[in-house]
Amino acid sequence: MFTILGLLLSSVFAIVIVELVLRFFYPQETLYPRWVFSTQYCSTVDPGVLMVHERPGRWRFVYTINDLRYRGRALPPSSNRSQPSIVVLGDSYTFGAGVNDGEEYTSVLERELGGAGRVINLGIGGWGLTQEVRRYYDFGALYRPKAVILQFSANDPRDNLKCAITEFRDGQFEFRDSGEGIYRIKELLSRSWIQKSQLYNLFRDRIYRLMESRVVEKERATLDRGRVGAGESAEESVYVELLRHFAEDLHGSGVNLVFLSVNGQLEGFPEIAAEVRRLQGEGLLRYIDAADWLKGESDYSSPEGHLWGAKAHRIIGERLAELIRDDGSRDPRAPRTP
């Protein structure tokens, strides 16, 4: 018993020493609580929590999640149409990773509109178009928005295979729940104290990426190859199909769609970029590359690692407000000049 106790105390002491060394000399990025498991969306956020995102001694951001499971002030769906709604879909760039509450471009957009519109930020880190489309029909459509902003980043096509919960079949979107083991782990660990451990976070991302790759390869292998033509990638084919039908459905409902790409990242996907330009030519969306709005600016990234820090979010929010105001008197079903 003394031997076992000695080994246990030695192990605890060693772990404490490693934790302190990492924290002061090689701090790891931590997020607590993390994204939680969801059968509907693979991962989401807990309602009514404060998510603390930090690298000890380097930077720290706090994200307030409301009771409706999105960041920002809770705006329940309402039949009151005096204040038009704008629903924003996206991943961590829209969620606002790397900026504090009130600095996200969605918050800036709402302030710039000055009471002329309500902005509902449904962005969640790590989401792809499959989750964003489902979230819109599950919840965002309840706001009967006049406009939807869809943000794109380079990881979105791959994320669609990581969480393949949405497809278009027989003229309509169909949704299926996910039970992937990689997300079940979130159910066990997302609110555990271990998320604050420097030692755990030293290895966490490496292990998660490995598990994620296996899920993606499994989904790629089971895709219907008939939908992928010569020279096409599975990731781009899936994204193009979902985007086309989503844009057509919004257009038919009289909803403007703004497609916002993170700095030049759409151009890395030629098939998706070509489809976006076709949809714009057909008047089904407005394409914006954030790089055009940030041209000539410097020092606008976040110390957390995202390309958009507080300065970029402010500029993008202001420019989106101008665009939304300009589109206010326009019939969304009218043809649009690219």
C-alpha cells in the first residue's frame, strides 16, 4: 500500500510540475466549456454559459452564450415585422472566435443598422454547410428573415464530410442525426475540468485531427460516386449541390442571400467558386470577399490565430450594414447585376 501510495503521489507531483512548466513557459490554448455533442448538429454550444478561451499569459477572450444557444443577446422569434431580421450562418469566424463580446461583426452590423434590423448570429465553430443549412430550417427560418448572410471558410467543404447530416433528395432537404464516436467524446469531456489542463491540451488537437481524418475518409468512401464527375472532388461536389438548392429556396421565399468569404479562401475551391459566380449571375446571391473590404488595412488579425480580429470584424460589420441598407428597397427576386 505504501508503494502504491508513493507511486500515486509521485505521479500527481509530476503532473503538477508539468502543468506549471507548460503554463509559464509553453502555454497551451484552452477553451472551457468546449463545444458539446448534438445528435442534430454533431456539435453545438450549451445554453446560458460563459466560454473562456485563453492562452495563459498571452491572450484571453470570453464568449457569452444565450439561452437560445447562440452568441449575443437572445432575440426570440417574433411575429412583429417592424424590425426585419437578418440571420447569419457560419463557423468560428461568424461565431467570433478571437474577439470579445460585442466585437463580432454581427454585433457591429446590428449597431450600425441602428434599430433598423435584428441580427441573429447562428455561427458555431467547426460547422460546415450541412450544419448551417439544418440550423436555418430548424431555427433561423422562424425569424422570417429579409436576408441571410452565409460565411465561407476553407475548412467548410471538409467539415461537410465530417458531419454529413444534410442532403437534398426528391426536391427537398433531408436531415439525419449523427452518432459519430468523435462527437460522443465531446459529450463526456466538454464540461470536464480536464479541458483546463495544459498537459491535456498539448496532445488534444493532434489526437482529434487524427480521429477527424478517419471520419472524413469514411464518409468520402461511402459517397455516391455517381454524383462526382471527372475531375471533381467529393468535398466540392457536396458543397455545390447544397449551396445551389439553398440559394434557390431562399430566393423563392423572397430572402436575400449574401455569400461572405474569408479573405480569398473561396478561390482555393474552383468548382465552388464557379458555382458562386453562376448563382450571382442568376441573381440568387451577392458574393463578397472580405479581402476586398480589408485591402490596405494592417494588423487586423486576432492574437488567438483567426484572420479576423476586432478591427476586421468592425470593418466587415460596417460594410455589411451599408450593403443591407442598399438592398432594403430592392425586390430580392429581381435580377441582380454581378
